[in-house]
Amino acid sequence: MFDRLLICLVLLLTMPLVRAEQQLQLASTDYPPYFSSALPEGGTLTALTRAAFKAAGYDITLVFLPWARLMLEVERGKYDGVVAVWYKADREHFLALSAPVVDTHVGFYGRASLPLDVASLQNLRTRSIGAVRGYANPTAFDAAGLKTELAVNDVSNLRKLDKGRLDLVLVDKALAQYLVGQEWPTGNANLMWREPGLQTMPLHIGIARNRPNSTVILNDFNRGLAEIRRTGEYARILKRLPLTSK
């Protein structure tokens, strides 16, 4: 009995401990296939984030919230950060961003029955384009002053597009592929990605600036991200949880 207790004590003393300051609560939202509470491992970017933080000695828990509420509560300091965000100038005062974790490809989805040339934004000035309230849009899109209708989420825009209530939808390519597959499981040949894409926009982990040691946390995450790239764990996660359909 004593020997067993001694062994347990030795194991407890030698196990790596996660200090309180290395336990983070991050907020996220449903943005498949990157991150979602309904996806295996929480989605591709969630798995990458966990692996990078683990390599740096951190343990994270995730809380999934609607996007607008999420950003407000991170800004107010309720959570340590967010998984994950695009860069937007008006977020700089409360969010410090990590190195890019994955690239997203933002552009237009349209209807096969309405072929439109999206190479020049000026050609789209008379078109109705769906976007999502609160998202960071490509710089060129915001500067073009196009006719934009805002929705609460991307799936609402894709439904409107399919019904002919929008001419185009501004959307991430991988997200749109996923949502179309979910909404129309037997396929929807009328909805399609329009080349060329508008902008490649990296997703970052955001750490709240009002969180103690936020700079240290961010540097540690970047170090962990570099480590999982070096060991091949990053590539293995992408193979296990691919972002685009074949």
C-alpha cells in the first residue's frame, strides 16, 4: 500500500503542470470548416490552435457564441481571446493578433444562371451583393462602394442568392463549399464560386490586450505554431481535417 502511494506521489510530482496563467478561455463561433462546435475536433483551425497552444504549454477551453456577442465580450475582457479573426483596423485597440494560422480565400459566389464578370468591381456597381454584418471585408470591396445587403450570417445570403434575391454573395470559398453541401445535400449546380477570388485573407488568433501577459501569450502561441509546423503536426491536422472538398 505504501509503495503504491509513493509511486502515485512521484508521478504527481513529475507530471508537467499547467499553471493558472497558462489556462486560457477563448471564444469562438460557428464558421465551418474552420471552427464550429458541431465539427470533429471543433474544426480545422480549432485543432491547429489547440495543438499550437499545447506545444507552448497552454491548455485552452472554448466557448461558442454568436459573432457579434463574441467580439463584444472579448472586448469587455470576459474571455482571453478569440479563435479566430481577420485583421481589421478597428479591432487593434482591444485585440493583438498572432502570426497567420491559415489563409482564407474570399470572393464571390454567384448563380450559374446569371454569369457575371467579377474581375472588375466597377462592373458590379448595379448588382446586389450579400455580405455579413460585422465581418472584415477585403479592402478593395469596401473601397468600391458597391450595393451591399447585410445579413446575420453566410447561409442566409446563400439562400437569398439561390432564390434570386441577390446577384452575388461575398464569402469565404471553403465556408461556402461547406454550407452549400449542408443546405443542399443532393447538390446545387446553380450556386458556384466565381473566379478570380478577391483577396487571400489570413486568419489569426486574437488575444485580448487587457489580458495580463497578453504579449507573452501571443509570443508563446507563435512559438507553438512554428513548432507544430516543424514537427509535421500542422500538416497532419490539415490532412485529417481538410478545409476544401475534393
